[in-house]
Amino acid sequence: MRQGSICRTRLAFAAVVALVAAAGLAAAPLAAQEALAFSDVELERGQRLYQAHCGRCHGVLGLGGEGPGLAVSRLPRAPDHAAVIEIIRDGIPGTGMPGLRATILPDEEAALVAAHVISLRQAQLVEIPGDAERGREVFETTGVCYSCHIVEGRGVGIGPELTGIGMRRGPEYLRASLVDPSAELPVFRSGARSGFAQYLPLRAVTSDGTVYEGMRANEDAFTVQLITATGSIVSLRKADLAELEKRFGHSLMPATMNLSGEDIDNLIAYLAGLGG
Ligand code: HEC
Ligand code: HEC
């Protein structure tokens, strides 16, 4: 499945380069030319080096994790190939982004990794097939998405707020989160709580046999708080628990939700437009 996605990204990238070249789009030509200067073989090497050096923080597909997603339409601090190389070399001081010295990643390899990063972004410029307006209807009606998500102040915040999701997540990620919600759970970005998996489904059983199921909202050494499916918050003392099951790799978000392929395309078009 992962391998499949990588292939799609690469194909989409080729399509976009062709599209950008044909249409002469104003925003991207510079980056497109830069990436085009690398052969397919070089780009593939860049992808492998990226996965080895960057994947653990930015995700193997660039969808983000401890570091931000790089498969997004705009990177504020890395507008072009040269800027990506500079970030690879120097890191971003004062943040979780480390610099990589030339002894670890020689200049020639850093250039290939940067080309891969640029290609991740270009794949996001692909036209999305769905119809955003119909996606909004599915979101509000049959999809029952408001029962777990907030968009612009409306809905229930059991899952992450989706206002502005189109700025943070590319279409590949959005598709994965609808088709296979447990594939990649959002993780806190940086700082002291780095690596704390958010939206972790929990099952807790107290010593008197009461069962609580919901999503972890917070946890420390002595207590755990979870949000139940109806949106109420329960705080439990670990000393009172007979059992606490953390369901890593599971999502509270229902996996099938009875959405057709067309519904999913339309939803992606709608979500991609939020905030963008
Ligand atoms: C140890 C984790 C870690 C590794 C390894 C890592 N990064 Fe990062 N990276 C981060 C974090 C965290 C940030 C966000 C920094 C901030 O603003 O707080 C970041 C930011 C960036 C940005 C800036 C994005 C923007 O918003 O403009 C780029 C580009 C980037 N990384 C590329 C790479 C590349 C390429 C590699 C591999 C050579 C890499 N990173 C390896 C953690 C990592
Ligand atoms: C029963 C609650 C529930 C319902 C219903 C639900 N979601 Fe989710 N959703 C979640 C949770 C919890 C997450 C957090 C990550 C995970 O578990 O996959 C999530 C994650 C997401 C994400 C990824 C957000 C991010 O920042 O990573 C998207 C996009 C999303 N949902 C869209 C939808 C859409 C569209 C619908 C309606 C078709 C929907 N969800 C219905 C609970 C739900």
C-alpha cells in the first residue's frame, strides 16, 4: 500500500511537470525546471536517501509526523531547491530540525534529497478530480463528519479540527485518512510532548468492572483522560484501573463509512479547499 502510494506520487509528479510546462503556470516554473534537471534514476535515489534520513520525522511519504508534512503545496521556509539544501545543511536552529553535515550526506546526495522534496510538493499541485460543492454536501449529510469534526466553529471536536486542513495536508494524505484512517495518526509536532500520539483509542476497565472506551485526551503518570464517543470527558486514576488498553494503530474514525469512490473524491476536493 505504501509502495503503491509512492508510485502514484511519482506518476502524479511527472504529470504535473508536463502540465506546468504546457500551461506555463506562473507559480511553479522555476521549481519545475530544477526538478526536471534530475533524471528518474536520480530522483529515485533522492527518494531512498530521503526515506533513510528524513522519513522518520517527516514520514516516508512526506505526510508528516514529528516534523511537518513536506507533501504540501507550499513550504514557507523552503520555497526552492537551494533553500531546501540550506535547511538540510544547517537545520532550523532552535527547532527539532537537525542539520546534516557533508560527512553524513555529501553535497551531491543533499541535492538529490532536495529534488525529491520539491517533487513531493509538485505532486500536490495535481488537479483534484472531485467536486468540492458536492463534497461539502456529503460532509454535512450522509458522511456525518460533523459528529466528530469541527469546521469553522460547527460540529463536535472528537477528531481533529478540519478548518484549514487543506493548508496542512495534501490530497494523498486526505485520501489515506478517509480510506484507511488508522494508517497514519496525527502526532504532536515538536516541543516537550513530541511523539505523543494524539487520538489514540483507549479501553479502560476500572477495578469494579466499569468499561470506558474513547480517545485519549491526555495522560500523565497517575491519571488518564479520555473523550467518549458522545463527546464527554472522563478522567480516571490509574490506581483505580484493572486494565488500560492502548490501541496503537487503530483509529476511532470508522474505516468504511459507506462512502463511494465518487464521494471520497468529492470529499477530498472539499477538504483540500478548506483554508486554501
Ligand atoms: C529529528 C527529526 C527531523 C529529521 C531527521 C528531519 N527533519 Fe526536517 N524538520 C523537523 C522539524 C521538527 C521541522 C519543523 C521545525 C519548526 O519549525 O519547528 C522540520 C522542518 C523542515 C523543513 C521546513 C519546512 C517548512 O515549513 O518550510 C524542511 C524543508 C525540512 N524539515 C526538510 C528535511 C529534510 C530534507 C530532511 C532529511 C535530510 C529532514 N528535514 C530531516 C524535523 C526533522
Ligand atoms: C466517530 C468519529 C469520526 C467520524 C464520524 C469521522 N471522523 Fe475523521 N477522524 C476522527 C479521528 C479520531 C481522527 C484522528 C486521526 C485518526 O484516528 O485517524 C480523524 C481524522 C480525520 C482526518 C485527518 C486529520 C488530520 O489532521 O490528520 C480527516 C481528513 C478526517 N478525519 C475526515 C473525516 C471526514 C471527511 C469524515 C466524514 C466522512 C470523518 N472524518 C468522520 C474521527 C471521526
